[in-house]
Amino acid sequence: MISEPFPVVAMSTALAAVGIGGTLKLTREGQNREERRKNKQLLELAMQARPPGSSDLIKYESSPQEAGPGPFFVIGQGTVGLKLASRWLEELNAAGKAHLVGVVLLVELDARWRQRFEAQVADVFRNRIVFVKSASLSGGLGNRKYEHVLNLIGRWGPALLGGIQAARDLYLKRNFGREPSVILMFGGFGGSAPLGVFSIKELSRLFKNTKSYAALVLPSISNLRRRAKYVIEQLKVAGLDGVVLADNAANPVLNDAGLVTGLAVLAAGSDEADAPIEANNALYHAFADGSWWAAIQTSYQNLPAYPVLPDHPDVPPQYFTPADAVDAGLVNAFETLDDPEGHSLGGVGQGDVAPGTCTYDLIMSPILPDRLRLHVDNLVQARELMGFDKCDRSLVFASIPTLVDPTAPRCPLVVVTLQTLAHPEAALEALGASESGLEDEEIGWRRRSVDDQEEAV
């Protein structure tokens, strides 16, 4: 008898097996074979042991995956971009979707951060990473002003061009000549911002039919915030098709989690959805009709989880969470969509959705895919009763394993809503993310366009 909420449960596979094997008269010759069969039955029963009213959890176990071709051409621009790209790759790998990544171009001049990345990245990605290095700028760019970085183009320009060409060749070789479906850049507005603009410009020229998008983090430092509007404008001129922006002055921990997890679900979730949609199509609809700038709303919950200890030496502890808690958690996430705390811009532009664009609700939990699908089906019914308009709104979910702390097991449930803003210029002004407050000597870099950068190289 298991009480609710259920405590740690020791499942006796010996008792569970009663009545399955029956009474057998074993011959000496068949004893070993029968023991193996019996052990296999007990092992299967132990693996299936679970308390009633629960949804299965899966724990993160790193295992080698076959490296295959993938539709994503990923760019990590600067230290911020390196960190975000690293976490995004980790989540895709945990979900068993490492094959979606065709190549990673790491535009990070700081040798120390490159070493950290190399030490942490999963082995499955090592054969598809191209680093951009500059011996004379091995300490990075130190958040220099845009103009100052352009004046150093002789130091970083040739290395960046070489890196872009090497990444392009590697992608085409791994994908049998097929071009990427999506160019996805993670980055910020520090000293490496011109390198991000340069990369998008060159890749847009090399892959004329590929859409490119960026997940950018707005820093809390005023001098860097005021660059944002100009940098975003330059990215648009360079060929970028859309930006998802998060403001570190709002909730940096929640924003980073939302950006990484939301984009991981968008990439990995196409295989799980009842009505599958590829990431490139989803992003196209999110930034339709000339809309160009998006924000996210993130709900992060830790649901209770409980271990089940099968009575078999070959079966590790299994973890479960109550099914009712999952359903309630999903409804709670959609009841708090107007909470500024979970908005990537602190509520600026919240609810001001660009007409003609599609809103995506992206759900992640380590619950097994078939079980998570049932919860999403329940959510669809709940949303209809709550009055959600299904037009131009899509649910995408992905089961992504996570580390389980055996001393305090939890089941994370993350819901990220991606919406394109109708009035991004007003939002940028409200965030203090425009060049209007700069002194004349600080905005000389505006005279240098993307084309000027290429001519300098």
C-alpha cells in the first residue's frame, strides 16, 4: 500500500514476480538458462516499478551520441554568447538531439573563456566546432566601444573571415552540400558586437536562402545598453531576420534559463509535437510580416519528486512526480502570463503582440515524452476553457533530461512564451537601450557601416 504523498518506496521484485513464473521442475542442465530468464523478468519488473498517479522522470545520464548532420549553424559571439551557446548545446545533447547542430562558430577572442568552453563541451560536438582566435587580442576586447573595435579590424578581421570560411566548409562537408536551415547566434552588446554583425553579414552572403536569428542579452551597464539600438539596426542591415532580447536588468537568471530552454525546445520539440513544426518554420512565423523583435515570458517551477528504489542490484533509483502536480503546474504557468517578473524585458512591451505573427508556448520537463504528451493534451483542453485563442498560437514541448539530486529530488517544469513585439522602438527607448543619450565623441562609430568593415578587411 502506497500512501499519498508517497515516500521513498522499495519495490520487492521477488513479490512482484509471484504468479508469473509458476512452479517449475528444473533439470540440472536447464538451471542456468532458467536463472537467466528469471533474472531478466525481475529486471524488467524492477524497471517498470512506479507508484500510481505519477509521471515518470528521467535523469540526466551523459552517453555518447552519433554525430550526424544538422540544420543549425550556431554562432557564439563574445563571452555572453559563449555561455548561452554552451548551455543550449548541453540541453540539446541531454535531449538526444545533438545531431541537430551542424557546426558551431565560436567568435570569442578571450583565450581563457575558450579554454573553459573546450573543457566543458560534450565530446559529441568536438568535431564540429570552429574557434576564431587572435594572438594580439587573446585577452578579449574588454567591452571597448564599437568604433575602437572597428579600428582594430586588422587584428581580428582576417581571423574572423578565415573562421567563417572554415565553418562554412565544415558545415557543407558534414551535410553533403546542403545549406543550413537556420543560423542561430547567441550574443550581447559588448566589445565583440561588431564581430557578430560582421559574421551575420558574411554568412548572409554565403547562405543567401538561410534565415538568421539572434538571442541577445541586454546588459545592466548603462554604457553598453545605449549601444543596443544601433547594434540591432546594424544586425538588421547585415541580414539578420529577427532578435529575441532579454534584459539583465530585469531577472538575469530567469532570462538566461528562458532563452536557452525556449530555443532548445523549439529545436528539439519538433519530433514530439502532435502537429510537428520545424524550428526554421516556427521562427519564420514568429517574425512574419516584417516584425523583427521578440521577447519571452518564462515560468520556472520545481515540482516535488520521489524516489522509487527497485529491489534489484542492476536497477538504479527511479524518480517520479505526481501527475496532478504537473497538470496544475502547467495551468499555473498560463495563469501568470501577465506577470512582469517573468518577462524578459521586465514588462516593457508585454502583451503588445505584433499582428500577423505566431506566438509559441514552449514547454520543457524531464518527464518521459509519452507521459508529457498526455499532460500537454490536458493543457490544450484547459486553455480552451480559459479562453485562449488558438489562432496564431502554437504549443511545442520537449522532454529534456536533467540532473537529479538524490537528497532533494525535484522535477523542473519550464514554460517559455515567445512573442514578437508590435512597437519595439518604443520598448528600446523605455529600456534606455538607444544611442540618444550618448555624447558626440561616443557615437563616432555610427559612421562605420557593415560595408566599411568588409572594405577594411
